[in-house]
Amino acid sequence: MTQEKLRKFLQANGLINAQQAEEIARQFVPKEIAQHDFLLREGRVCDEYLFLEKGLLRAFAHDPNGNEVTTSFYKSGQVVFEVSSFFTRVTSQENIQALTNCAGWCITFQQLNALFHARPEFREFGRSVLVQGFATLKGRMLGMITTSATERYEQLMKTTPEILLNAPVKHIASYLGVTDTSLSRIRAAVTKSAGHE
């Protein structure tokens, strides 16, 4: 595993040049997470900022009845960390677990902060990642209110088909805010309608 994808990711928004990306990438260490293993468990402080090069991770929390509710999926090319725990140093209410074998590049909270102080271009990059993450989260929250479960499923099919291939139905259902049975009905209806086109 080379750092080429990490360097490209650092340069993607135009705030970091090739040489800077190379120097920053050297601060990251390789990390592998086996399928079903955890990057983060609830009750612990998130201390790792991971650029996911390959694989699929799921974030989830428990409702008052102890049921798992999927809050997010992370695919390759994304940064994975629990933002509130990472930056405020409080224990996490979320778990982050590998749905497939995963590999990426990791940096600790302390190292990230040192980089932020030493490199203004990386600080700006970090800010843009946070803004993008917030916009995505806001979009998901509004989507749960303004779109139907079928529309949310179709959007997932379009944007992240790897989730549908690798995540169990119960995880996808809780992420979309529906029961397993409803999701099965939605899938059947969408497949049927695609067959008629």
C-alpha cells in the first residue's frame, strides 16, 4: 500500500500542493482493520483520524432499548473519525466497526494538532473537510424529513452502491430509518420498476 491515494486526497481541494502533500502524508502511519473489528468503541475517546484507502466501515449507536442504529457508512477515499469525541476529548457514544477488511492511513489527535499548528495549509484543508462533513450531515438530517424512504434508498443506490453490496439489510434499514421488512418491500418495488424501464 503506497501513500499515493492519501497524497491525492490531500491535494484534491487545491489548498495543498504536491510537495506539501508528500511531507504531510509522511506523518500518517498505515493501519489495517479486519472485518468485524472496531476502529472505535463507545465509551472511549476517539484518538485516531483515518484516511480510508479501501474497505467499508459503519458507525452506530445504541437506542434506549439497546438496539443498534446505524448513523453513518464510510467508504474508501473518506476520512473516518468521530468528530465530537475527537475534538472535544469526550467519550464517544458511537462505535465504528469494519464491515469488510479495511486499510488506510492514520494520525493521532496530538499529531494532527501539531500539524495544524505547524502547517497553515493543512489547517485550511482540515477546516474544509469539517465543513464538507457538516454539510453532508445536515443534508442527511433534512433528507430524513423531506424525502421518502424509497427516495433515500434510491439515493444510496446512486451514491454508494458498495453499501448495498457489503452491509447487512438490518444495518441499511436502520440507516434509512425503516424496518427490515419495509426495506425488503422498497427493494422489491425499486427492482421491479427498474425492470419495467
